[in-house]
Amino acid sequence: MNRGTVGFLLNGYEEAGLQQRVAGARAFTVTPLVMEAVTMDGTRHRLPAINEVSLLRETRQTAKIEVTMDGRVVLPELTCDGVLVATPAGSTAYNLSANGPILPLDSAMLALTPISPFRPRRWKGAILPDRTRIGLRILEASKRPVSAVADQREVRDVAEVTVALDRTRALTLLFDPDHALDERIAMEQFVV
């Protein structure tokens, strides 16, 4: 077992008792998102994301984004600094900073969270079943450029982005029994 093992990065690395901790680790399987982005010049990108996919304005002007769920327009125009789709594993990261909901790790939900929304002003986001395919089309893309980021991999000048769970992949995370992510996520809701 090397230092790059995901579970031990989250819990810190100690060599003492490593084999016993691996044997006693709690395993949790997560399904990553897949972002399919098409840039303004027609280039296609397909990137995975464990935590979230975020769309962010590239200039001082707000982004204008049409939001669809399973092909149906649910927001014809979201004017904002950006929008993100978070998995339960990523719901306590950027999503929480943008005032999005904390999702239990086994919830089978996704958080759709606006980043500094201007219009509609009162829209706070949505909690969606994880089988939902979310479409994000950039309105006025050449005037109001937007980048898409899958975890930390960025695609600039996107025209449209589709986000869904990648059910062909599963990742197993290992946690020391005293440092389980599902418990930490649940307890994050009680931090004052």
C-alpha cells in the first residue's frame, strides 16, 4: 500500500499499524460524475469528477445559463457567477461554501447550486435524484464566456455542459473506523 491511497490521504498517513488499519478500514463506494463539455469551437471534452462540476464566469460580466433536467428546461435563464453540481462526497466542499445543501453520503442525490445568483434572485438551488442528467447551456457564450471545471480540470469557453453520474465507474474509499467520511458529513450539519 503506498502513500497515494485515497483513504489514507483523507485520514493522514502513519506507517505504524498500517496493515491492521487497512484490514479494519471502512470501505465506502462512490460513483463519480462525468462532465461532457462542448466548447464554442465545437471541441468535446469528457472528464470525471468525484466532488463537483462547476461552471464559472471568465470575465467581469455575469454568466447566463439555461438549465435543463433530463432534456426539459427548468430555468430558461440563470444569471449568476456560476453554478455547480455536487455529489454527496463533494457537498461539504465548494458546494457548502456556495450555500448549497449537505448531502448524506448514501443519499443518491445531487446538489445543483447557484454561485452568487442575480436572477432569479430567490432561487437557492435544487436537490435532485442522482439519476438526473443536468444540462447547462451558456447563453451569449461569446459575450459572456464561461469555463467548466470537473474537480480541478478546467475547460474554457464552453458552449454547453452535461453532467450525470458515470454508472460505469465506482471508486472505493477506505477510512479508518474513527474517521469515516459519512459520519463527518452528517456531523457537519451541526457545526455552528
